[in-house]
Amino acid sequence: MYIFNRCPHQETPSAMDFNAVLDHPLISQQVFFPRPSGVTPTLRVDVGGIELGCYLHRIDPEACTVVYFHGNGELAAECDRYCSEMFTDIGVNVCFAEYRGYGVSGGTPALAGMLSDGERIVEALGVSPERVIAFGRSLGSLYAVELARRLPKLGGLVIESGIADVLDLWPLEKVVTYFGGKAAEITGAITTCLDQRTKLEGYKGPLLVMHAIDDQLLEPSHAERLHAWGGGADKRLVIFPQGNHNSIFAANATEYLSEVHGFLRKIELAQER
């Protein structure tokens, strides 16, 4: 449980734009759980004077590259350690994107302030959008979907344990009142900056949505909505019969890998034609 104090030195929401509402320290305290890491990054990305420490495995310059956005309690270095072979074993490159304030990255986490960071990472990779697959787990789904909005020619999009509506997950309408705002202001900010439906409806590329049936943090209805909102014809929804938000892979490893590998291979084959 969090106890929030008013911040008299902060501007009130009436004087702030929507980005500033979402990036208020009390909002970030509710959403993000940054931790340091001693693992040296293999890709450093400048995002406007702030350096992100990311982890890149480039095994084939001609292959597609997955840009992986992790959950709010995870680190890119951890994902690199435990998940990289999921991609490299089938000849696909992968970059584990890090968030501001996490690992060795500079700055502080910010819901809206980080929305452009995925595009900067793709630019640093020097890969065309058609050769990029965005992969977003949990919180990372917000940034993967945003990348698809910014780069509509993205080669593919994978959402695992994703968020359809952030207000279903975090009581941000209440939090905003602690710095003098109103519930309508956070609703307006989310509608403007974090509207998953509008973003997905505009994305026409391949989409894979995966979720665990016993996810108590994010109910499977989130996955059903995300899949329904996908704007393209090539989209697939998989609700795994076992596991929860944090055990989805361990409880369904064979089926999980089959879905991810099948999706990635299909994109590779389509681009080779």
C-alpha cells in the first residue's frame, strides 16, 4: 500500500499538459518499480540527453529484430539472461529495451515521457520498421503498441499479458487527487496518450496476443479486447489454459514457444518472398 503526500512544489494539473499529468512523480511511484543492475549494456541509446542501457543480440544482419519491452518489475538485463535464446535459437535478432531509471539507464521512469523511446531504439538499431517486431509484456505492452502506432509499417506485434486499459490496473483517478487534480484530468490524459484501442485499430500488421487464463492481475478480458482492436486481418489470440501473470511462460513453455516461433517464422517467410 502506498501513502501519498501532496507535493506543494509541483504544478497543479490545471497548469500542466496531459504528459505532465501522467509523468507526475506520484503516478510514477504507483506504476514503476525501477532497480539498478550491474550488467554492462551492449547497446546504449540516447533519448534526448538520457542514455538507456539496452541489450542486443544481433546474430544475423539479414534477419528480423525483436524489440522486447518488459514488465514494470523486471529488468532488461534479466530478460536478456533468461529469454534471449527464445529468439536467437530460431535465427532472429533481439534487443531488450530498458526503461529510464531501470538498470543502468539514466533519468526516471515516466508513463508518457517514455513513449518515444522505442522509436529512438529502432533508429539506434539501424533497422527498417518492416524488419522489426515489437514484443510487449505487461507494462511493456503500452510501449510496444505505441511503437506500432509510430511505425505503422512495423513487421509484427506481440502482446503478452498486456494492458487494454490502465485504469483497470492502477487507481490513477485517486492518485491524481493527491496533487490537486481531478479524475477527469487523468482520464483525459489516458485517452490522449494511452488509448490502446485507437492505436491498435490503426495498426494493420500481424498481431499475436497471448495471456494466461488465471492471470489475476490482468484478467483475460484485456487480451480479448486487445485482439479485437487489432486493425489487420492477420491476428491471433491465445489464452493459455495454465499459469498466471508471472508464470505464463513456465506453465506453458512448449505451447508458448510454439506460438512465438510460429509467428516470427511466418513474418520472416513473408518478407523473403
